[in-house]
Amino acid sequence: MRALILTIVAITIAVLIYFVTTDRKPQPAQPATAPETTKVVPTIGLIDDARINNAASEPGNWLAYGRTYEEQRFSPLTQINRENVADLGLAWYRDMGTNRAQEATPIVVDGIMFFTSAWSRVFAMEATTGEIKWTYDPKVPGEVGRRACCDVVNRGVAVYKGRVYVGSLDGRLIALDAATGSLVWEVDTIIDHDRFYTITGAPRAAGGKVFIGNGGAEFGVRGYVTAYDAETGEQVWRFYTVPGDPSLPFEHPEMEMAAETWKGGEWWKIGGGGTVWNSIVYDPDFNQVYLGVGNGSPWTRVIRSPGGGDNLVLSSIVALDADTGSMNWYYQTTPGDNWDYTAVQDMALAEMEVDGTLRKVLLQAPKNGFFYVIDRSDGELLRAHPFATVNWATHVDLETGRPVENPELDYLEKEKWVLPGPLGAHNWQAMSVDVDAGLVYLPVQDNPLIYGMAEEWKQTGLYKRNPGSMNLGIAFGTLVQLFVNNITTQPTPKGYLKAFDPLTGEERWVVEIPHYWNGGVLGTAGGLVFQGDALGILSAYDKETGEALWQFNTYTSMLAPPITFEIDGVQYVSILTGTGGGDLFAGAPLDPVPNPASLTYGNYGRMLVFKLGGTGTLPAPTVVDDTIPEQVLAGVSDEEVARGEILFNTYCVLCHGLVVRSGGSIKDLRRMTEEAHGSFNQIVLEGTLSANGMAAFDDSLAVEDVERIHHYVRARAHEDREMALGNQEGARFTWLQ
Ligand code: CA
């Protein structure tokens, strides 16, 4: 190991010398392969700051999460284009050996594709063939799966100076040798393992440092981002996003300012939130790192901060000095967040002419439904047009920079359908920025939630954090009753791909997709916009009209963004298939949303790679048997079933789905065998399936609770079986209010 580190140090120094002694300005005709020095000591993945800054000279590679530091996800490649995309075909595919969601963006450099799959596993494959170069399994304990709000996903690696960096679900930042996949170092990034912190986001690397945040706001954590020395793993700085216990000293001066915006309440005990679980973007123009900061914990501000206040820096874009971690500016998208409106969605950097002046801008479409254009030099808000149906606010006041909330949708007294819901008008699924066209190709959804306060809070004003479950502050236990009983008044959920002008708010074209939870987007100079959707279709749209020019049925729903790269004169397009993520909760959709492909055919984690003239085929799809077995009913009272329902909605619904209807990625409990039913208590209390992510809940549930949950699962299975058999007798949800 020591020799390995020394080798890497030597290579790094060699590369540093190369760039220090070379003009740092963009170099013409730089070869598409690694710099000359790497030929002396053959290695791979020698990406560094200068090379990413000069990405325009090697358009065939995908060097960083969003392709370059600007993260525009718009490729200059043109071999695959409007005229010939009809000839696009499968070059190769590889099963990832999992049916859990795939969210990663691969990095492609030196002919190798580096990416992650479920459980933070890392893969290095020959990008032209799929041959495995190496794999690395961080061996995340299965029971950690329970700590993840949104599946055991991972969105990818950073490749930097001969190393591959990954954040593991259990909170480690891991550095691997890019050539061999062997471990160089790992650090524990988590400040408190009693709280449910997880990492699903891709690290970013720049300026000799690796930046990583975490998730877990729903479970009651306090957000922060840490910068580590890329070489040694030593901590360089840490920035907290919300203030801690006011009886303790502030960790850094920004927290003193933030603490003035939290009033009353004991947010530090219940979490605070503000996790940075997705977007962290490095800006070489200002040597700044932008953090996309998440929602409050719990969601409801009246519990978190009953005296009011903006609760800085929740739901904000924060600019930090990359070297010191001190704050240069912030912009808060949703002051006093009350809806899970994270601002963690991907941020892209660009230069755009705004009102006659060329500006260095930051672009973001966060959950709250407004598309922000912000001046990177000082955080000034330039535009905030709505890009989806928004009813929580009427508009953003550009003078004050603040949204104007709609008082009619206050849900303190009475529950309200709010758009966007907690899945956001746009979530982490990538957008693509086409600077020349002045457009952003954006996956959008109109997907509401009915928000209402818990009865206990209404009656007593008290709220108690539940350390083993979601801590939302809304009526989560009875949410499903609210949801189902009010379904006829629900605004219909829908998905869209939009070509959106962030300066004017104009929608140049819109593709409507019947299911809301679709994949990330890639734009190319070939005139194409690629997106995989919930119905299993990977499409190439004409970027000027939105017309579908090519479609490929993968028979599995997609969330991950396509990318493109070119090797030996051949352009490829790749995508990972397999859905889940934040939509596990909704499960099998209710009418009129159609079933996703993964529910109909199964949820196959696969890497698919396409090229012109590709002739590969996928295995023939088979339709999943959705028969629900006959249930042995215990003859318990409706009250017991109803109590089981509240427990299910507190501890189980997040993964197993609304009204026990799984969305295809996680086990559908209605289809359990009698043998599994016989082991129900052991599975839930002893964790006999914890290796799969089904951890023990003996810290939260008593035997009687588990039996009530079991009765509810049986009752739901019985109802749906009877319905499927055409027996409408005994209306559905009879135990509901
Ligand atoms: Ca959240």
C-alpha cells in the first residue's frame, strides 16, 4: 500500500510539474488522451484541474459529474445527430446484478468508464465493450438501507489525479487507485452515528480537495459539507448549513448570523436539516464552491422555528471560498421552508447576456418550481420564472428576492394539496444547458402532496422526534388516509421534458410524459436531447422542436442521466436503467398515472451503451406475475388494522409504498408467500433480511406493533386480490375515516 501511495504521489508531482511548467491557458490541439507525462508511467484517470478547465480540447471524454466544471451536461459531439440518429443501436449492455435504483453519472476518460451502482459499489469498465476492469465494494452494512430516505442509491464518483473518489451510503469518503481499484484511503465523514446520516451524492474534486455532503434531513440530522485533502484525506474545512445547540460556541462565524433567523423551538434536538445531498459545484472563475442546501428538519417551520424567521441557510444556494470554506454569499430560494423544498438540485454555471450585459451566472431549478438565474460574483438574483405548476407562491419578487407565499395554501388548520409536492417540480435528475440556444432542457413534474399538521400537534402543540423514523412534522401516519380520501380533488400528476428559456420563462417546446418520475437529460451539438423515462423508453428528441426522432424500449424505468463520449472516432451514448429513489413512497401509481415499465417488466439495473449501427439486443422482456395470493385473515378488528396502518405509514411506507403497493424496486408485501408471512416477526424485529437492506426495527416496534402492521398488510393484500378478481363487495379502505 505504501509503495502504491508513493507511486501515486510521484505521478501527481509529475503531472503538477507538467502543468506548472506549461502555459495554463487553453491549449490548442491537445490530444484526446492523457498528457505526455503519463506515457512514462502508464496509468489512467489522470484528470486534474487544468485538464477539466481545458475540457473543450477533449470533447470525447466526460471528465466530471456534469462533464466539465460548469456542469452544463451539453456535449459538443456531433457524430450522432438529427440526420442519422435513426441508426442508433445497442453496442453493449451489462447487468449490474441489482434491482435497486441506478442514479449514477459515469466519468469516461482514457477509454474507461467509472461509475457507481446500488450500495455505493464502484465499477471501472472498458467503455467500448463493458469489459470489467475492476470493481470495488465498500461493503456497506445492509441495515444501513433503513437509514436512507430514498433507496440505497449512489450518483457517481469523482476521478481526479489518478484516483477515484466515492461517498459510501454509510458515510465514508473513499479514495481508490483509478488504475487498479485498490483502496488508497478512507475517512468517516459523519459527526454523529446515532443519527441517520447517509451519502448518495457524487463527490466533487478541484483545487487539491474533495468536497462531500450528506443526506438524512427527514430522519433529523444537521447538514454540513466537508472538504478533504485529495492526496491525504485530511480534513481541510467543514461548513455547517444550520446552527447547532445555542448553548455551545458557533463552529464558524456564519452560524452566528444564521442563528438569528431561528426563533423559539429546539431545532438542534430535532435536526434542523439543510443537508447537501446532491449538488456541490466548483467554480474556477471565482475559486468558489456552491452548495445546494436542502430542506428543514422537520419540514414544518411552525415546529422547527415557532417564532418565525427565515431559518438560514435552509433551501439556499451558498457560495464558499474553496480554500477556506468561508461564505462569500448566499441566496435563499425558500425562506422558512415549509414543504421539503430543497435547493440541492443540480447547478450549472454559464456566461449569458442578461439585460445587455454578459454575466457569469449560476442556473438552478430547485424543487420549489422557480428557475433561478443568479450572478455568481455576488449572488444577485437576476431571474426567477416558474417552470412548472406552482401554487404555494404567486411569484418571486425580484426587488426583495423573496417568494410571495399564497396564504390560501397555509395548511396549519386544514390540509391542502400543494404544488409542487416534496418530490419537487424538478428533483436531482439532471438538466442540460444549451448556452448557444439560450435554453435549458429540463425534466419537470407536476406532482402534488396533501400537507396537513398532525392531530397531536393540533391538540397539544407538542412534537416529539422519533429517532427511528421520518420526522416530517406533518401528519405522516395519517397522510395516506388524507391522500386516498382526497384523491378525487388531487391535481393530476404528470411529467414533462421542457425546453425552457431561463431569462424569459418561455417554454420553447414541451413533451408530456404520462408518468411524472422520469430520468435526467443530455443535450448534444448533434441537435439532440436524450432522456430515459418511467415507461422504459429512451428517446432522442430534436432539440429545436421536441420531436422524437429515435426511441428504444429498455423495458425498465430510468432515472439516471444519459451521457455521451467518443473513443477511436466512434461516439457512444450510455445510460443506466432501474428506477426507485425518492419515489419508493408513492409505489404503484394510482389512476390515472400509468404503471412504470419497472412494475410491468421488472426493475433491471443495467448499463446500456449505444452507437450508430449498433445491433445488440436486450433479453426478451417478461411480464411480472402480479397475482396476489389468497390471504389467511386473522379476523381482527378494524381498529387493529387501522392502528397497523398508522404504524406502516410511520415505519414501512417509505420503501414498501403507499397502501402497500410497491413501485417495482422493493418487495411488494401483498405478494409475500405464506412462508414469508410465517417469518414476518423475525424479519421485522430480528433483521433476518438485513443484508438486503431490511434492517431490524426492534428499536422502534414492539411485537404487538409488528402484528398490527402484519394485519394491515394482510388486509390490503386481501382487498386488492378481491378487486383483481372482480369482487367489488366490501368497498376498499373500509377502515378509513
Ligand atoms: Ca428532503
